[in-house]
Amino acid sequence: MKHKMLLVLSVLSSAPVLSACSDETRAPTGGGAGTTQTGGSGGTAGTGGVGEGGEALVCNAPYITKGPWVLGVDEANAKVRWEACDMTATGGITFSEEVGGGDQTANSTVTTITLAETHKAVLNGNAAPDYAGTYYIHEAAPTGLKPGTCYVYSLNADSSKKGRFCTQRPAGESFSFMAIGDTNPGLGHTTGVLENALPKAPEFTLHGGDIQYYDSGLETWASWFPIMQPMLSAGAFFPAIGNHESEKEEELAEYALRFFGDAGFDGGETYYRFQTGGVHFFSLNTEDSIGQGSPQGTWLESRLAQVSALPDYRFSIVFFHKPILTCGDTGDNPAARAYLEPIFLANKVVLVLQAHMHGYERFDLGDITYLTTAGGGGLMGNVDENTERDYCNMRVASAPAYHSMIFNIDAGNLTGTAIDEDGAVIDTFTTPVP
């Protein structure tokens, strides 16, 4: 697994957010002993549990501990999700069209989970722990929405917790989106990446996986959410599964999928698809096989064939975590590439987004552009460690840079721009699309 503790120790002096490593039990920033902050300001609380060291968990009004964020958007529906630490939190949202339109409301359903273990950021006493306790995931599902329309919403329990989302656009309409991977905001780079990308107003975000890193010793899910809330509030969130989503036993189910499961449509528990503007997006889980004969490979091949036969189909974009080709310091997957690439070509897959190798790469393979976009905040890798691989002559751009991608799709072109944490453009390209 990348970014072991020794690697993190080597960068502590350059990370001003860190405090000295200590065995002392600390309250989250801004909280008293044994308390947590609520309302998304850095804490997670729970009821019915006791944290490490005998800390009693205190859950204060308005009881919102994470979020909100949006998933599962189509032409008429969306899912607005958030976490609370007490059942008495008022459920539901108020929403309206971003431009014009009156207020509407949608109630929320609630799913309860009791977590048995507390997890802490062992190198950062200022990071709020993920406390054991009972939590309540709320999900509001506004329906009857207008296609190709952006909406704003706020939580009825706390009107300061709000965001926006845009419904699925009709085929041919222009839109923009963001892609980011391997966010590890405890290292201090992710905030700059987001500050320079989000003003471009992407309608949604694709995440290439490795969302949060216990392994860095610098963060928890409780500390991740407040830093990433500007991204989560800017539009719908569509993540892929990475290896760091399973660092702790049951982390995938109790955290990543509890928060972000059912982000799209059909597929399986950890892979899915969605579409907008006649462009179809497929998220795969590279922690399981994506090769020939695998459930994911079979599903992808079948669904690509189905959607490419639709009259309003334009093209597809596939995104996943571990790269199938890279010249950097991680493995590749030649067998999966040999299986998938003919399927991509046959079904107008014009863009493949990868992560895991912490840096930026662009490969031009004629009708397919492969991008490694994994500079969201994790410790930077060596983008040139394996340049002897036989396809590296097709790599046309690379950079060891913290960055995200902004994509703009119009009637005839897909334009991608890689923007670093200081706002500099490190690469841009335009490719013609149907």
C-alpha cells in the first residue's frame, strides 16, 4: 500500500497543519473534552457509544455531522444525503431552481448504523476522530425535477448546510465537470487544488478513488468532510473505489459505501454508470478484476453496446482507480488493457480517467485519450519511474503536480485542462467528439 507511515514522517516539517505525535486523547478542534463539533466544522459525534479512552460522545444541535452531498442524479431525480448524530434532527430539504422558481421541499428517509470502533489520525491530534457510536444517514430524494436544470438546496435542520446540483442534460447540450483523484487533505495541498478548480463551476465531480487516507496518519473521515465540503456542495459526486477505501476492517461498507454508495445506476455495489448530454460515464472498481470474464468486464461490455445503439448517444467516458497504463511508480495492467481497448474503440469511449499514480499523465492513443489524474493531495509520486514501458512513447504530457481536471464538452469538442494548486495550467488539450 502506498504512503506508509515512514513516508509521511518525512514530510511533517512541511505540513503546517500537523501537531506532534502523541498518545494523549484530544478533543476535536473547537470542542471540549469528550465532545465533538457538529454542523460540518470538523467533528463527528454519535449517540449510544463511548470513544477510545472512555470519551463520552456528545451530540449537540443541530446534529448534522457530515455533508450534505448529492448522488444519483438523472433527468428528473436526485439524492441529497447527509449524516446526523441524533434521530431528533429535523429531516428534509428545501430546494429551488438556481435561476427562478419557488421553494419546494422533500422529506428524508433515515438509515441507522452503530459503529463499534473509534479511529484516529495518529500523527495529527487536531483531526477529529471517527468516533464509535450510532449515526443516521438522511437521504432526501426530490422528484419531478426539470431536465437540464440546476438547483440549489439547504437542509431544514440547518439552513447553512447547502449545495447545488444539475439534472441530466438533453443530448447535445454543453456541460462541464471536474475530475480529481487520491485526495489526502491532511497533507495540506487539496484546499489549493479545490480553490482553483471550483470557480470554474463544474456541474459534478468524478473522483478516481483513494478518497480518504487513514494510512497517512493525518486525517479521518470526520476531518475529510469539512475540507471537501466546497466540492461536495458544488455539484453531484461520483467516486470510484480505490485501495485506501479498505484500510480498516469494514471501512468500505461502514464509511465509503455508507456515504457514497448508489452514486449512479445499475452495475454492482461498487461499479455503476450515469449519463448527461448524451455522454455516458462508467465507474469501475479496480480492487476487483476488470478483465475478460469478470462481472465488471462483462457488464461494461454489455452496457456499452446497449448505450452506443441509442439514437442520442454521443460517446462514453470510463473512470477507475488503478491505471491500466502508466509510466509512473505504480503497476499497470496490460491484460485488462488488451481486453478493454477494443471494446472502447468499438463503442466510442474517447476518454479514460485513471488515478493511483500520484501525479499527472496524458497519453494520446489516437481515438482514445488516457489521463492519470491523481494529484488531489496524496504524497507526490515519481511520474517517470517506469518510462521504459513500451507505450510510454505515446505519453504526451506529464507532471509531478497537485492538480484537478476541468472538462468542458460542447457540440463538437471535449476540452480538458489540468490546473495545479496555485492556479497554473499544467496541460490542456482538445479532442473532437461526436
